[in-house]
Amino acid sequence: MSFAVASADPQEPETTPEPISQQWWPDLDLELARKVVRLNGTVTNDRLREALQNAAYSVNDELQAWSLTQRDANPENLPSGRETDLYLRAVHFYVKAELAERYRDFDTTGAGDRRADDQEAIADSARRNMRWAIRDLLGLPRMTIEAL
């Protein structure tokens, strides 16, 4: 399986992929992620599935202590609508950042350099939005501190 092949004429995938099942957090739907992140057929289902799994691992790790506390308090209590929305927001923005970083070296011309700069800004913005979604879910204030 190769992720290096990109079609000159991107097309929507023909089949509906199976969602990624998770135990406590909501399942991850590849079609929903494709729409939210605004992907076309250039990103294959295999690459999107890998990016979603990586995103879920990362976000789940960051929310592990919080989710264990929630489960201990009420084992049958699944995340609510707001919690689910914030979780999916964090996962989708992680995917957007990861894919923007992976595709930034696609073109090495002068136009490609400018496009790479644009992709870097997209990745930075997506990572910021992911952080904010996680902090909102944890009930923590949003802060951006930069050392000068």
C-alpha cells in the first residue's frame, strides 16, 4: 500500500468506509471527517483512516485522566453532546494539521514554496483549534504563551 500516489484528477472515494470504533469515545466516521476537514479524493481512505487513528490516540492520551475520572464517577455515563462535539472537533483538527503537514512537500517549485508556507499556517491554526477544543472539554482557560 502506497500513500505516495496522488491522482491528477481527484475523485470522491467510491465506497463508504467502515467507521473506526472506540470503546468510550464516539466512533470516528471517515465520511464525516472528510466533509468537516474538507478533503477531496486526493486523500485516500487508507491515509484518512491512519490520520484519524493517530488523532484519536493523541487526543485520547491527553484526555485519559479526565475520561477515567468521568468513568469512575458513573461507568454508564457516556460523553454528552457537548463533550462529543468538542472531542470530534479536537480529532478533526488534529487530522487537518497532520494532513496539511504531510502534503506540504508535494510541489517543489516556487509556487510550491508559497503553498508550503500556506500549509504551515493551516497546520498551526488547526493545532491551535485542537488545543482549544481539548481545553474547553477539560474546562480549562484557553491560553497561548510564547517565549520571546
